[in-house]
Amino acid sequence: MQVILAEALGFCFGVREALALAEQTRDPGSVTIHGELVHNEQVLERLEARGFHSVSEDARQALPVTPRVMITAHGISDRERTRLESAGLRLIDTTCPLVRRVHREAQALADDGRHVLIIGRPGHVEVQGLIEDLPSVEVIDRPQAVRHYHEDRLGIICQSTTSPQFAAEIHAAIRSANPEADIEFVDTICQPTRDRQEAMRKLLPQVDGVVVVGGRNSNNTRALAALCAAAEKPVWHVQTAADLDPAWFRGCQTVGLTAGTSTLDETIDEVRAALVRL
């Protein structure tokens, strides 16, 4: 069975920088990670082994007991930042620069008096960080959820890891349902997400199916799997090589391999080696 790697896969620069900052942090026992540094189970296990404290993303209301707090690559709201600093906590900020841009653009739309529509996944930590600072906002996760908003001025942004095709469909639906509104759309999908989606499109005609490696909670990893499924190609989302089942690949001559932006290089290598052995 031939294994073909996507042209772009795995770590993006934002994740690499976040992990590098964590690696450089001394006395990790005095640091609480404010959620999941990145959405990858193997990375989280390593951070725990080093001594970092952490809280789940749905349990961040309580203040950390350690003197320092590490903000994850997904960012937080200014409101949450103020709450932590007002409690005397020192922040180690690993927010991805491209997520910072989403915050700036969202705030600019709000300052311009627009009702902000976020194309993204409700409840995702990046999206939560955005909505906490906006006075008038809604999150849209599918074209069917679009409605007439009874607002004269609308602003649209995207969660940074949104599928470009998915965002385009929702953007078009918003304009169709609100033909009289003054609408400003700011495309805040990050380039690494675009690169990996485009690489997947190039890969699909060459393969009988695709293995996508990444965390279960990783939005961009799930988007890659969804793109493959939409093309009606078999797709298998795994976290490690141990998740592979040889029975999946019966009849497959060629299998594609890609990975989300928070997937370790060594995990990709291990999955590739396991596929080659098959």
C-alpha cells in the first residue's frame, strides 16, 4: 500500500511558538495552563509530566492557585485577561498572533457599530474569547442557522481555523438573508489552515482514502476530516498509530496522510511508519 503525504500538514508556527515558550518556562509547577495549551492529547500529557498544572476549558471560572497562568494558543478575552491580572496573577501569554488578529478585527467591527457575526464553532475556546468582549454578537456554525438579523449594520469574521469553503457558504447565506444590510466581511481564516485545506484538495484525487492525525477537539483537524468526507472519500481520524485498524485499508492501493496544526511531528512519523508496514 502506497502512502502519500499532504504537501502541508502538522504543526503551524503558532503552535510551535506556544510549545517553545512552554519548554522555556522554568518551574512549571508554579504555572497553571488556562485550558488546553493546544488541542492535542499527547502534548497535554507531556506538559503534565513536566509538572504544569492545568484546568479544563469548561472549568476556568475558578482562579488558579498558582502564581502564574499560561494563556493558551487560542487566546482569551480582554475581560478574562483583566480578571486574572486583577487577582495578582502573572500571565505567560502564548496566544497565536493570528488569533490576536481575529480579536482586533472583531473589536474594530464592534467599534464601527456593527452587530458581529462569528463564523465558527459555538463553545470553542477561541470563539468564547471573542464573544466575551463584544457587546452585540452571534456565532453561526452552519448555513441553515442564518436568519434575518434586523440590524442595519453587520460585521462578519471567522474563527481562525474555519474551512474556507464552509465560511464562504455561510457568508453567502448571510448576504442573501439580509439584502438591505450594510455588511462588512473580514476574512480572518489563518494561512496555515488554508494551506492544509488546499493540500487536502490536491491529495484527494490521488488516494483511495485519507488518514487524518490530530486531537479529537482540534477544530482544524476535524475540518480536514470533513473536507475528505464531503468528497465522499473514506477518512479515518486518529490520534496516534495505535488507533489504526488494518481492516480499514482492505482494498486500498493508495492512502493519503495529513495532520492538524497541533499534531507532533513524531506522531505523524509513527502513523506513516505504521501505514507503510501495512
